[in-house]
Amino acid sequence: MMRKAAMLCAAIAAALLAGCATVPGSGGAEPTSMGRPLADQSPVGEAETRARNHVDLAMAYFELGRFDVALDEAQVAMNNFAGYAPAYHVTGLVYMMLGETAAARANFEQALRAAPGDPDFNNSYGWFLCTQGQERDGLVRLSAAARNPYNRYAARPLTNAGLCHLRLNEVAAAEQQFLRALELDAQNGQAMLQLAEIAYRRGDYELARSRLVRLHQQMSPTAESVWLGLRTERRLGNREAAASYESQLRGRFGDSPEFQSLMQGKYE
């Protein structure tokens, strides 16, 4: 789904226990329905309301990196409402971040059994498949999530699809996905960064620069974007701008892999 955004999307994982029923549309099969996200639907009854509240807490703790508490909250949600799909979804996200791929896969697929057309679930599972060497299957899921007419955040699966294509070295296809994502969400920093990187790799340093300028006008620089800016300005022969980026990298991102590359003179 950025180095942290890409790692967050890239962070989101490995096999169901033998004998379990298969998920409708599992793997590379096209999901058979395109339903509304469960997150957009009103809970029915007190038990589901309590479960929804605990899933919301689980997501909040997940975003803070408190994976232990997130798992606890998701379990409480399941205890309140047996088979509650969003609880399995957030559990899958946590296990993916923890690198427990079997548990991640099992929970994603459990969520999809209950709601095979949910675009959020398909986005997460699609990216998970991309990280597991199942890029083609993942792209099917991401495409379904992006095309779902109920998905208010279609730029997310489009961005993840772009990253998935990059894993296959399909740069032109990736670029198209990132451009489509930006059409839907002009503030999509991950898509902008990846487009700048693609331009840089093609030797179009002016385009890379313009995309980075746009990116940094809209959001705070990251180690990855600053490092790309430094390398771009070096290619353009702009020593002053390159020095400015280097100063930012030293001052704000001194513990980053990009700073270590700078120290080692590894610009490519």
C-alpha cells in the first residue's frame, strides 16, 4: 500500500490449515461480489455495536504499533460477536506486520468468507498476496477492490497495485496505476513518490524534480523522498539544492538507511 506507507502496505502476511474450506474467490479468482465495506454499514444490535467499538480500538492501537493491545481488542470483538469479519481483518493486519504469515493469511481469508466483496478486505489480502510472491493473484484482488463502486478509497488498492507491479518489474503498468491513484486522490504521497522514482530511473530528472516539489508542497519530507531529491539534484548538477537535501537527511533522518547510503557514497 511509501517507505513507511510502502512498508505499511508492504508490511501487510501464509497458509490456511489443511482441510479448511476455501474462500469464495480465493487466490487469483475474481471475487464474485462487490459489496459495501462493512466499516460503512451500521451495526445491528448491541453485540455487533460492542464488537465494532473494539475493532475501532484495535485499529487505533494497530496504527500506533501497539500490536499486542490490538490483538486483545480484536479478540474481545470476536467474543462479543462470533465470526465478526472486521475483527479477523484487523487481526490479519497485525499478524502481517509481525511477520506471522500463516496466521495473517488465515485471518484475512476468514474475513473474506464472511464478506467476499468487501473492498477493504480485498485490498489488504491483495497486498498480502503480493508480498508472498503471489503477485498475479494479488493484482486480481486489488483490481476488484479498486473497481468496487462502494469503495470511497479506491486510490489505496490502485497504489498497492502499482507497488505490486514494481515487484514484477512491470514499470509501465505500475506508472499507470500510480497515475490513476493520483486522479482519485491528489494528496496520495506514496503514488507521487513512486512516480518521481520512476522518472528518476528513466533519466527524466526534471520530471522527477517537479514531482518531488509537488510532493513536498503537500506533505512533510520523508527520508526516502529527501534521498531521492538529493540524488535528483546531483544528476541535474544543482549543488546548492543537493546540499540542502543532504542537510535535511543529516539533521532529520540520521538513523535512516538512506543516510547510511549517503555516508557510504552509494547513490544508486
